[in-house]
Amino acid sequence: MIGIYAIKNTLNNKYYIGESINIEERWENHKLQMGKNHHRNKKLKKDLLKYGINSFEFIIIRDLDYLKTIQSSEVIENILLIIESLYMNKYDSINNGYNKSNSLMAKLRRHPETAQELMNLYQKIYQNNDEYSYKI
């Protein structure tokens, strides 16, 4: 399944927001890392050790499987980054959660030539906001 997911700490309501073209595989990867108390994300790892793995739940926030109809993997990636960014803002997952940074902003810094295209897509998604859905 393509989409946006969250790892939620049920004790302090902090979130990690992510995107994937294969949510099930990504979740298995997170569980494997968390089960070994060895997650790349230092904030998440700290709370994992403090609260235990049973204090975390995996939530599929947005099923975006309809994006499979798009031929361009770059367009799919951009849409995922934009919608992920909107949910990071909604759940305040950078300032008060487990996300270290905004992947969309990082991409804009690495590839400034794509800024206009991404901002146009961002506006289209945000303005057609049906809880951050995007129909192509």
C-alpha cells in the first residue's frame, strides 16, 4: 500500500510521520529496528527504551494506493513528500514528536531547480484539501 503512516507513542501522544510506496514493508522494518531497541531515530529510540515497544502503535493515516495509476515515480514521490509534510505540520511531529526534519524542505534545499514545480503541486494539494487528499 502506498501512503502516509504514523508511529504514535500512546503514553505521551508524540508522533513519527512517514511516507512509503510500501507501507507494510516499511512497518516491518520499523518493528525490526524497534524490537532490537536499535532505531536510527535517536528521539524515538530514547522513548522506546523509556516506555517499551508496547507503548507504540502503527497507524495508517492515509491510503494513497490510487497513486499507482501515475506513471512517473518522481511525481508519486513528490506527492508523498508534500502530503507527509502536511501531516507533519498537523501532528507537530518535528517540534513535539519524533521527526527530525521535513523531507520536502530537505529536497527543496538539495534540488532548488524543482522548487517551482513542487510549490505548484503543494498549492494544488493544499487548496483541494479534503483532509489532504489529492485526486489526479
